Amino acid sequence: MGRIGEENATIAVMGATGSGKTTFINLASNSSLPTSDGLRSCTEVVTATTPFDIDGRRVVLVDTPGFDDTVRSDSDILKLIADFLASSYKDGHKLAGLLFFHRISDFRMGGISLKNFRTFRKLCGEQTLRNVVLVTNMWGSVNPQVGAQREQELLTQDDLGFKSALEKGAKMMRHDGSGQSVSGILRYILGNNNPMALQIQREIVDERKDVSQTAAAAEIERELRAERERQKAEAERIRLEMEAVARARAEQARRQLEAEAWRRQQEVARIEAERRRAQEQMERERLERERLILAQEEARRIEAARIQREHELALAEQRRVAEEARRRQMEEEERLRIALSQVPRRKKKRGLRRLF
């Protein structure tokens, strides 16, 4: 994506795949970014809209893939988002705000939604929560009473994460699919008028950390470890159940459980391999950055030495020219002295008059 002008108010839009981020962006900006009604993600890269006006302000919305992307790992998604945010911050541009989308139509806030929100919190940091709007979406898919009950749970239940974010300055707003609610949400963000650097921007740019060293990456790593442990525990449960079934039930039931246990073990291996690949990739990138920094420093040293040599040569040439001028002057004075010493006194006086 191209660079975003400093005069634009930039708002990042995040949330789970299928939560309605891109549809909201298209409605707000009159864009035509691809959307999907299925489970497969359509947002493959960080994408910014062309600037559009809200109450005289130029606004840019930034669409981001969810951390439950159907193709790429969470670590790959984090790097995409972190690269955009770090580049923007290096250019001196801070986000005016962030929108985090949650489907109110979800029966409960499950593991994927919680994982997305926890990673989002670590990416933002606590100080920037006042610039965050938690957008509940898909109100047309639920009974209004049921939706209001779920909204109340988000507001009051500690384990869902929204409550603590709201207590630290975040705002929860409804998006009912209308242009009016879109405008209301964006006007709220623009009304804050307090752009702040996100935690991941400070970590990467100010503290010079690798993406793998950020709090968001640590949260993804923690989620992977927790998921691995859950899968291992489930595999162990199935193994024990399989042993019990083997003693009490028919061979067919035992074979079914063996297949399930094998699948769980494969999932554990896949998660572990993904974690290893992410770590290796981050290490390769860190080493490459260090190599580039060393190369730049060596180039600067060589250039400084070249300039110093040129300066010294120029000074030497100036001294040589000055010395040559002094030598010629002394030769001329010596010539005149010899010439005057050979002329008789009277002629010398006339000669002096002619000379002067």
C-alpha cells in the first residue's frame, strides 16, 4: 500500500475474519474492497482506502486481515500489520483511532474471538485504549433482546476482556449496518483528536525490537502454547478413553478413537512446527537487519575517510601553490638585486626611477 498523507486522519479496522470489517469500510468510504460471506478470509494484505471527507476532515480507513486467517499463520498476519504500523510511525504518522469488530450474532465470545481481542490489546497497549472503539456488528442477524443481553455480558463480564478495556478508556458502539451508525462511529474517533503511538510501534521503532520481541508476538506465542497444551490434553483424554473403550466396547469404536487421537497428535505437531517456523523466520529477519546496519555503518565510515583524504589533498595543494608563489617572488627579488648591483650608481638612480 502507498504512504498515507500526514494531513489525513487514519483509522485502522481490526477484528476476526467475517466480522464485517471490510463491509463497514466499503460503506464508509464508498470503496469496493472484496468481501466474503463464508469462512474464508478475503483480506490478504493491509489495505488503505482513498481519502474521503467526514465533517471536513480527510479520513483514511485501513483494512487488516484477522488473526484467524484461513491461509496464513497468526505470526505472518502480525508481521503484515506491524510492518505497516512501523512504517507509518517512522514517517511521523500516528493513527487517529482503531476499530475492533465483534459479531453480536455469535452465541458466545469463543476462543478465536478472545484470541483476536487479546492480541489486539497487546498490539495497542493500555495507553491508547481511549482511541479504540469496540464495534458490535451483525445486529440484523439476532433478536434485539438477545443482542442486548449479549452486549450487557460484554460490558460486565471480566473474562471476556471488553470490560477492562472499557474501564481504561475504550468505547463500545453498535453498528447496525446503516450509514448513520458508520458516521457516528467515525465522528466519535475524530472527536477524540488525540493520535497516539501504539505499543507495537514504540516497541519496533523507538525500542528497536524485532516483531518477535513485541508483546503482541508474545501473546500469539502464549496462545500457540496454550492451544498445544489443550490439544495434548485432549489427545491424552482420548487415549485414556480409548483404553477404557477397548476394554468395554467393540473394536470399531476403538478404531474411531485411535483415528481421532492421531488427528489430535498431528494438530499438536502442526502447531509446534508453525511456532518453530515463526521463530526461525523472525531470527533470519533479525540477522538480515543487523547485516544491513553493519553494511550502512561501513559505507558511512568509508565515505568519511574519502572526504577526509580529499580535504587533506586540497590543503596540501593549497600549501604547494602558496609555496610556489613565495619561491617565485623570492627569485624575482633576487634577480632585481643582482641587476641593481651591476649598474653604476648614476645609472642605478636613473634605473631606479624607470623601475619606479
